[in-house]
Amino acid sequence: MTTPFHPLFYETSKSVALYMDPNKRLQLYLRCPSFASAHKNEVIRIRDLKVRPENFEIDGTIYRLGVITQYTDPPNPRSVVLDNANGGIQEDVDIYGLPPRRTRDEVENVEADNAEMTRLRETIARMEQDRAKPGHRNNIERLNLEAEAYKMRINNTPPPYRHYLQLTISTGKLVKMERVVYDKQFGIAKEYIETMVFGNKKVQVQDLRIGGDKYLNDLDDNFGVQHDPPLHEPLSSPHHKQIIVSGILTNALASLRPILSQIPLRTLTAVFNRHTFPEDPIVNTARFLYIDRPTPISVLSNRPNYRIHLCLAFCQNDYDLNNLVDEWKKRKIRIGTFYSLGTTESSVDHIFGKFRNVPGAKLGENKVTRSTELSECIIIPMGKKTELNVYCSKPNEQEKKLCHWTVKFIVKIIWHLRGYARADEE
């Protein structure tokens, strides 16, 4: 005798949804219409969310959308098999797998296609001269297929293949794929997937990373490398513990501003890019601002954050520190504000010495340094009731994780009440 089916009550479904693994919950939402209401009205908790240009990852499960090619008479050419295995094309293409034509002028379109086909043939000819180079065989085949596609488009010849939109969901070695006929623009399809996953009005994310797995540097930026994909459907009502931005911070802030402005971040990790770092309310209210990659010490100017760490700090010129301290004196900085600077063995004396030369600075020790090998503490009066303590230490295991591999010392800058440190007798 079979047990009769009893659907869960709405409140019970909400309780189940709240504690369910987010990836399993999304799968259930897509396949069980009766669960949709509970899913949309209950918080979805994500421990680790990574939004990359080519995919996004939720608690170790990667979602990637791509356009794959399938020949009507199998097998597929080897290069197509490889491209499909890597997730396919991630841009708008027409039935030939080529970028859509930009104009409606047929003559102009044919001229552009002919020019591109000529360029491809010339590239193939050069590569044929060094065919033994690893990877050239597949690349030559790939370029030949592309040139043939341009030829078919010029002649209005139907291609011998079709394109499918494929969503690949992978968790470790477990891979699931779903395909539909590609009949919409890739951007629209990608936006639909993002809305489907992140459209819930209640999303809590513990750690959020935006951009590629490697940090952006100015050289990448000069070559137009995109690191920050805009979120078409931004996360709502977040409770972020940490946000890491490996690309251009201003781009990420633009995407997330509608919801990040509601709750101060606990930790924001970003990089100094194009000699600037944004003075944005979202950045300024982060409890811990961690600036990765080599950064000038001048970035600490006008920063209201209670805790800031520079992965690797340097002085651009002799006026940096004096100007910085003068700026700090003009502001009311609360007791306990703590800046730390990763420094190399060759730069620590330079930076520490510059603090020592600040007008009014004295050398002494405080309660922390007194019992350490590096007992020297520079004391700089900051007002009637406050002083700045600057001292060095070697990074412990936890601090090493926050520093560049070349860092041997950390310069620590902390605001204290007057008298916390004791100056040496003159």
C-alpha cells in the first residue's frame, strides 16, 4: 500500500527552505512550483559567493552559461569538442557562431566579412609555417572553421551546425548540463539566469568575491581586461561578513550600491588601481578595509575606517608622511583607530625613520612594545588628549596571510589617549 502524498504547509516549507543548502534549494525551486512561494519569501543563506566574469559560484558549486556548437552530421571537429568542453562561447553570436553584423547595409556587411576572412587566412598562413608548435593544430582548425563561417554568411549558405544555450552546474567532479536551442541573445539569457538565482528579495551572503580569482593590476587594465562583471540582479538585504573585489572597485560598487549602502561591511578587500582608491560611503563605512597589492601610504589620507591594513606599503616621496600626519591632526580620529602597513626589510627603516622625523615626534615605548624585541615606539602628539603610537613587529601567522610575500615587518599605527606610551628621557 502506497503512502498518500501530503504537501508541506506553507510555514513548514519556509522553515525547510531557510535551513536548506542553497544549491539544492535552487534546484527544488526550479523543479517544484509548489515550493516557489516559500523560496521567494524566505531568506536564502549563502556562505561563499564568487561572481566572476565567466561564471558564478555558490558554496563550491559553479554555474556557467555558454553557447555550444553541435554539427548535424557528427562527429564535431576536434576544436569544437574542446570549446564545448570548456563551456562554449560567452557572447552574442548569430547562426554562424559569428558576432552579429553591426549595420543593415548589406554591401558594408559583406565588405567587413571579406576583410575579416582575409585577415583569418593570413593568420592561418603564418601559423602553418610553424605547425609543430604545441596547440597550433587545433588553433589552425578553429580559425579555418571561423573563416568558413564568414564565407557561408557572405553567401547566405545555411551552416551545417546548430547552437544551443548550455547551463553547466559543477560541484567538484560532478557535472550537470542543461541545454535549450539558442534563440535569444546571450546577454538576455545570462540576465535571466542571474535573475532566477539572485532574484530572491532576501539573500544573506557571508563572504562575497567580485571579479576574477587573480587581482587586477594596472597592466591588465590598460589592455582592457574585464574583471568586474555587473550584477544584473543585485543581491538584496545582505548581511556580508566579507567582500573581496579583485577588479576595479568603482565598477563593483556601482553594481552593489543599492544594497551595500544599507548595512556597513565588516570587511572589504580591494586593490589600489590606476593610482586611486575611491572615497565612497560604502568603502568609508567598512569596519575593516584591507587594501591588497603594493599601495602608497598616502591612501590613508581622509579614511574614516576604524581598521585599515595595507598589504605592502611604500612612500612615493618625502612629503607623503608629513602631509599625512598633518591631515590626521586636522580630523577628530577616535581612540583605538588602527592602521597597519606591510613593509619589506629594506623599506621598514625608511618608513619608520620618516615617522621619527615628524615634527614633535618622540622615541619611547608603550605597554605593548615594552616586553618585545622591537621595543621602539614613536609617539606623536595628535591633540590635547590623543597621541599616535607607531611601532614595528614581525608578522605572526595570521598577519602573514594579509601581507605580500616580501613583507618582513608590519608598521602599526594606533591612536591612544595621551600618556599611553612613555617617551625616553632626553
